Amino acid sequence: MKNKLLIFNLIFTLSALCFTCAFSQNNPNLIVLVKYKTQPGKDSLALSSLNSLVDKVKKEPNYVNITIHVDPVDKSNILLYEQWASEEYYKGEHMKTAHLQQFMTDSRLFLGGPPEITYWKIED
């Protein structure tokens, strides 16, 4: 009986530790709102390019989540809601990635100008 209790406690402790580590690595410390305005008639191309970019960004360290929103009244308004585990990573290494740099160059074909970017913190 003692051995079963010891094994149960060990499994419980390891499970809790794994959960805590997984949660802390994906805990968003930075929220980024990115507002895009597309050129007239280019909203589909913009969305396709953004979805392709997000697929690549998902593989980056410190990535937590990105959700793409489209204005239901004016589809040329696109909003990205991004969650990141590290502000330093986002503002540093992420901005220098080849896929983001390529998107910035390519986006001149379908965006009406640079995006509006704002940074937010989750209130404790």
C-alpha cells in the first residue's frame, strides 16, 4: 500500500510539474494589436498572405497565439490579436525573422500603408 501511495504521489507531482512548465511557457506576457488597411479589392490577397505568415510565426519561440479578425462591414480592415510570452523576443528577434521581413516587402502589393501596432499587458 505504501508503494502504491508513493507511486501515486510521484506521478501526481510530475504531472503537476509538467503542466506548470507548459503553462508558464505559453503564458502571454504581451498582447499586440496590429491593424491593417488593405488596398481596394486586395483584402483576399492580404488575408492569404497573413495566414501564410502566421503559419510560419507559429513555429517561433515565445509565440502563444495569433487570431486574425476581419471587419464585417469593411473587409479592408484587418486586425491581428497576437499573444507572446516575451516582449523582448517580439520586439527583437521576431521582427528580424526572414518570413516577417519578406511579408513586409510583399505587403506593399496589397496594403494601403504600414500597420498601426499597439502593445498591451495583461493586468494582474
